[in-house]
Amino acid sequence: MTDNKPNNSSTPDEIDLGQLFKMISNGFNRLGVAFLRVFLYLKKNALILIGLLVIGIVISFVLGTLSSKKLKTETIVRPNFDSTEYIYDAVNEIQSNISSKDTTFFTEIGISIEDLKGFRIEIQPISDPEETKEEADQELQYLKLLQDFKEESFVVDIVRSELTKKSIIAHRITFIYINAKKGNLVAQKLLNYINNNKYYSNLIKTYRDNAQFRIDKNTLLISQIDNLIDNYTKTLLPDNKERAQGSVYMENESALNMGSLLSLKNRFLKEIEEKKSELTEQTEILSVINMGKTQVFKKPFLNNKFFLVPMALVILFFIISFIRFLNRKARELQL
């Protein structure tokens, strides 16, 4: 008879939970040891680190005292005639020429290189306050409701107004300079340079001529409608009480639709108002909404020398210490 012996051997794939917990415990121990080593390192070099911070603050204070205080002028503008890309290119061109000190470029504008010492120009869009999801949903529902009245003329005006508000974005051009007396003057000359473009000048002339033509034409048509109504109302039959409402009958029994004529007249008047507003607002490539006053330029915290110089010294100390550690370990391996 063969004895049936129990098979107590485990497969190679089985994991000993005791060994797993032991490995985890060893990992935490090593992490604790590493933390203690970092603590001891900082404790050992605490005086050096504090000294570097103090030295960095002193250097920052000296540099801040020696450097001139910078000023800025913020100008809110609105691009016209789809000229946003051109304006950004023009601003980048000006800043590039300032950096390279292009004398020829600025002489043509009437600006001296000496007046551009410490000068800088920047542009960025002025974003509207962030629209919440609830506001966006409400606006979508509003447009859906207007769809039911799409045949009405007022809906076209509302949609046009909404699209105009979404498409036209104001921008802020910031001029940073040192000379308070000449800073605004230089900024104005640079704005004039941006507005002086041959292509857009011809476009503006054509646009204004077309708008004025529409105004004159609509004014003439309105006058003709008024004369037509006045002349026809004088020929009304005395028995007009029996006539259909909204129509005027002449002696030859032909009818004049007063409602259509008045509606057409109102459309002409509205178009005249729109064209006059456009002629007033869009006279240049770049419409200046507000030319700000001179104010002190305050740098962001991360760009402040009082923060960067001490941190740079501390980081440099850590790098040197790490290099010395690697050098020591390399020597131990050679032994």
C-alpha cells in the first residue's frame, strides 16, 4: 500500500504575506531615514542658508536702489476692419526694433533712440468676465426662443448685435518707460504709426464712401416715400370709410399699401442711423477707447528681484552641495 502524503509544498507563484509586509516596513524605514538625513543636512547648513538669504536680500535692495523706477501707460483700444492680426504684428515689430535699437525705423516715426531707454510695449486682449455655465445655458435658450420669431425683423437686429459683441474684442496696449515727460508722447507716436497703413487707409476711404453713399441714397428714398404718401393722401376719395384698413385708394382705384411704405421708411432710417454710428466709431484702424494716465509699473511677485536673487543663491548652494556629494561617492568607488 502506498501512503498518501499531504502535499504541503507551495507553488512558486504564491506570495508570502509576511515577506510582503516586511518589504513594506523596510521601505517606510528607508523613507524615514532619508527624511532624517535631509533634516540633518538642513540643520548642519542652516547658518549658511540664512546667510545666503540675507546676502540675496541686500543685493536685491541695492539693485532696486540703483535701478530707475519704471512707469506705464495703459491704453484700451479696439481693432477695426478685421485688423487684429496686423496690430499684433505691428506691436511685435515695434518691440523688436526697440530691442535692436533700430535708429532708421524710429527716425522715420520721429522718435529718438535716447527716448526709448527702458521702453517696452505689450498688447493683450481684454477678456470678458468668465461666463458661467448657467449664463451660457440661459443665452442658448434665449437664442432658441428667438428662432420661433425668425421671420420678424427685430430678431435679425438682436442676432446681429449679439454677434458683434462676441466678435469685437477690446485690447490693452501697455507702454512701459522711464522718462515720465516723454513716455506718453512716444506712446502716441507709436499709435499713430500703427494707424498709418496704406492698405487700411484705402480700405477706410472706400468704406466711408460706401457708407456715405448709402446714407445719401436712403435719405433720397425717404424723401420720395414722404412725397408719395403726401401726394396720394390728397387724392383720397370722400367715401374712404368703406375702404380696407391699411390701404389708400386713388381716383383710378389703384391701392397704395401704407403699411409697407412706412415699414420701408423705418428700415431706411435705421440703416442711416447704423451707418452714421459706424462712420463715427470706425475712423481709424485702431480706435483708442481710453488713453490712460501715467502710473507706477509694479512687477509681478515672481519677477521681483527681492524674490529671485535670494532663491538663486540658495539653489546654487544646493547644486554645489550635490556636485560635492557625487564627487565624494565617485572617490569611494575608486577605492
